[in-house]
Amino acid sequence: MMSLELLLKDYTLQIVALGSAVLGAVSGVLGSFAVLRKQSLLGDAVSHAALPGIAFVFLITGIKNTEMLLLGALISGLIGTFMIIIIDQYTRIKFDSALGLTLSSFFGLGLVLLTYIQKLPNSNQAGLEHFIFGQASTLLKRDVFIMIGLGVIILLVVALFWKELKLFSFDPQFGKSIGFSNVKINVILSSITVVAIIIGLQSVGVILMSALLVAPGVAARQWTDKLSMMVILAALFGIFSGVLGTLISSLVDNMPTGPVIVVVISLIVFFSLFFASNRGIFWRHIKHGKNKRNINDSRVLINLYELALNHKDVYHPHKTEVINLTNNKDKGNANVIKRLLYLCEKGYAKRDYFDTWSITDKGIKKAKSIIDNQGGESL
Amino acid sequence: MQKHVIEVEDMTVAYEEKPVLWDIDINIPKGVLMAIVGPNGAGKSTLIKAMLNLVKPISGKVLFNGLSYECQRRYIGYVPQRGSVDWDFPTSVLDVVLMGTYGKIGWIKRPGKKEKEKSLDAIKKVGMEEFVDRQISQLSGGQQQRVFLARALVQDADIYFMDEPFQGVDAKTERAIINILKELRLRGKTVIVVHHDLQTVKEYFDWVALLNTKLIQYGKVDEVFTDENLRITYGSTDRVLKGEV
Ligand SMILES: Nc1ncnc2c1ncn2[C@@H]1O[C@H](COP(=O)(O)OP(=O)(O)OP(=O)(O)O)[C@@H](O)[C@H]1O
Ligand SMILES: [Mg+2]
């Protein structure tokens, strides 16, 4: 609760949290498309590619002006993106190799430059390393306003091209065949993704930015089968982890923000993977078990019904072994008895004497309707 | 004036160094229902994609009613191979069918009531009205195929290209689909279908193209769908390329 108090009182923290919220929302929205287009790794490459740009700008200007540094990041991020596209288009190197190549070469160059900068007799360089893991507390009010401005632009672009983004995420070939240019959509989507990455560099850093881009989309996908819902949920997850991560990291001295945000969003992902209502592993398991039991109940009832039909007296009792149609006598019988007891409880069957059972009128009616519905009716 | 609605001239396509399509020339008259037949990897899908400008040919040109694809694409419908998309995508049947109207709507504008009605009509036509709001991940293969067909129907095109529309559908759905295709032909549309079942070619189609990298033969089914031509088509690709066919 201490953090909540802190948030309510501390104006600077509010500003920083606001910035993280915008970042989370934008990442969630764009990440949803990245996940659906199976291009999660593109963001990874682009964010790593931003690092040398930051170092270069500092080397040239010698001062730590955020806008200039981010401009450098933007330029080298874009160069990285185009490098990937060109390698993919014009060489025989596959897309994922092109990503790996760009990511490691740019990031390596960035690290070399940063190490060199550390050795310079310039007191300004302190804090540049924050771009690696992110430090939201270094955000100034002005930075946050820039983030909000860019964030709003990104969201507007997504809203404007919603139909095209959907079409291209689902079926790009068809989209092309009806006259929408692949290149245009790709340029639009890549540019806003690069911008989103740039606005995340200060608070999340180059290494983990891609996690923030991908994770909310993955988590949201578990909860819904509707694109608009998925995008909104992803934005909410992004906002939540952005704000919470920022608060936690500001409570602990020198705790980088990026890793904390990523831990929070990862927890959301794990929770979603297990517990999401329709796709989560946990519920799927339970639902599956329930279905199986239900179908077994029906089958036992149908067996009983068919036995009754084959007998002069429909209410004639039958032994469990006769009702059990599985090969396994011991385990099968125990199971069938369980099912039969359940049927008795519901009034579909009656226990006669020890383990002999007969069907009731209600059971006959139910069995008929189950057969009519081809098993589609539950007990 | 134009006698042929589709004219393909000198088309050669290669993804890597070996050509996948070699010097294809086809002229297809208006109002035919034509099958493209050939073994796996013969280049059937590639031929369609090259005609629709989805892959860039090394050489050759394609004319639709005398003009280029770019000019005529509003009048051309396309059913891709079902496996070409991820059916786990979070969207509904209606949404996918609506995509067929996007081409006429153009950039940025959204489909309205008129488009929605058209899509619902097409969905009904393919017998999927029960599934309008169903998530596409919960469809069977045959149902997916019908969704793609409905999406092409809303395109309201004059020429249709369909890549294996019968793949993985049961006999009943196959009959439903072929009836729709025959109705399109009755309305003067030209329909080009990649087809795998040689048994039904004679029954379903009036024209056929036999393809194995080269175009072996094409024309009226009665004339070109012969055992001899089939033997050549389904023989080895190398022989087709080397031997004079
Ligand atoms: N994107 C691609 N990159 C490289 N090679 C490709 C590509 N697409 C297809 N090929 C190759 O081109 C050849 C023709 O492929 P195509 O998909 O046109 O065959 P097809 O006749 O449609 O086969 P199928 O009956 O299996 O659908 C194949 O050998 C295939 O391996
Ligand atoms: Mg094919």
C-alpha cells in the first residue's frame, strides 16, 4: 500500500507512471499484431539495433540530450529494420537469420561504443547505460509529454488502418490480390512499431523492450477470440505492468525498471496460459474431464437402455459386468458403478440387489432423447 | 470484341534457379469452368499467383479482358489454398467474409450495412448461416473452405481463381460447392479451379489445363483429357522438361 500512497503524493512519480502507462498501452496494441503476424522477433531486432544510434549521437554531441539520443536510436533502429528487409528480400539468408544477424551485430557495436564512452574523460556519460535495462526515474516531464504525443499518434494510426491491419495479419496474399499494397502496410506497421520501441527505450531499455511488445499480446490472446477485444486487453495488461513495474522499481534504489515490468507482464502471461477461460490449460483440462464424464454417463445409460430393449421385461435388472462394455473388468466395473450410482441419484436408473441395476421410465425417456441428439444432449 | 477473357503469354516463374513454370501460353475463353490439373509441385498454385501478380514472373504477361491485372483486379476473385492462412486467428466467419468487400471499399473506409448484407447473403449461399458469428478456429476443414468461397462470392467478380476448393471436404459439401461454381458459369463468369481428383474432372469441368512445369495441354475436356496426356503430365518433371511434348 506504500506504493499507492507514494503514487498519490509524488508528482514526479505520477508523471513517470503516466509515461509507463502510455508505453504499456501502445506496446500491447502493436504487440497484438506482431504476435498474430508471427513477427515477435522483429521488435527484438529493432530495439537492439537502436543502441549504437544512442552511442553515436553521444559521441558526436558529447551531451545527454534525450531527444537527440532517441533520434539517434530511431535512425539506427530504422537502418536495422531496412537491413533485415533487404537481407530477406535480396539474399538467400532466411528471415530469422537476418534478424539474428542484425540484432547481434548492432547490439555488439552498441556495447563496444558504450564501453569506449565509459572510458572517456567526460562526466556526462553517466546514465547512458540506463538505455540497456531502462530506468523510468530518469524520465523528465518533457519526455513523458513526448511519449504521450507519439503514443496518441500510434493509436490513431492503428484505428485508422484497423481494417487493413486485420486483413494483413490474417491473409496477406488475399489482401494483395484485392489491391492493398503489402509494402505500404508493412511500412506503416514497421514505422509505428519502431516509434513505440523508441519511446520505450528510456524506461524499459533495448534488451527487454521486445518482451513488453510481445507478452501482453500473448496473454490477451488466451482470454478472447475477438481481435478488438484482444487488442484492448493487451493494452490493459501493458498499462498494468508498466505502471506497477515503475512503482516497484522506484521503491528500490537503483532497481532498473525494464526487468521489473517484464517480470510483472510475464506473471500475467503465465497466469493467462494456465487460467484463461477458454484457452487456458487449467480450464481446458477441467472442461475436458467434465465432458468425458458426461459422455461416459450417457454411454452407461444407453447401454442400460439397449439391454432393457433386448429383454422382455424392460425393468429387468442387469449385473454391472454386463453393463460394462470396456475390456478392463476391475477398473472398468468400479467406474461403471460410479456412473450408475450417479444415474440412480438422478432417477434415471435403480439399484436392485447388490450390483444389479435396472432402468427407470425417466431413464428410458432420457436415453431416447440422447440417441436422437447423437450424444449432443448432456445429462 | 475480346475473344479470350484471360491471355497468358510466355510466362516463366522461378523461386530459385530452377524454373517452376516454363514458358506458359494460355488463352481462356469467357464463361468456362476450367480445371488446372497436375501432380504436387507442378506449379498450379504458382500459376494462379503469377496471374494475380502475387509472385513476380521472370518473364511473360497476363491480360484480363485485354487489360493488365492492376486495371482489372476489381473484377477478379481469389480463393487461396485453405492451408495458406492461420485458422487460429481471432476473428469470426462474418468478419472473414467481409474481407471480400474490402477491395471495393478501398483504404481506411469501413464496411457498412450494405457490405454486411452482401456477406450474409454469401454465407447463406454456401450454407453457413448457422455459423455467422462462429470463431474461425472452431470450424471444420470443409467449413473453412466454404468461408473462403463465400468471401470470394462477395467480391462479385467476373473471373474467379480457386486453389483446391475441394480439399478436405466431404461429398455433400463438394456437391454444394460445384453447384455454386456451375451457377457462376451460367451467369457468364469464368472460373479457374486447381483440382486434384482426376475422377471428377469430366463431370465437373468443361475445360482443363494439364500442367507440370510446362503446360502439357489445355482445352475442352473431351479433347485433351486423354490417357496419353495424363501419362505425360504425371510422369517425371525432368522428362517433361527435356522431351519434346
Ligand atoms: N515461396 C516459395 N519459395 C520457393 N519455392 C517455392 C515457393 N512456393 C512454391 N515453391 C516451389 O515451387 C514448386 C511449385 O509449387 P506450387 O505450390 O505452385 O505447386 P502446386 O502445383 O500448387 O502443388 P500442390 O499440388 O502441392 O499444391 C514446388 O516445387 C515448390 O517447392
Ligand atoms: Mg498448390
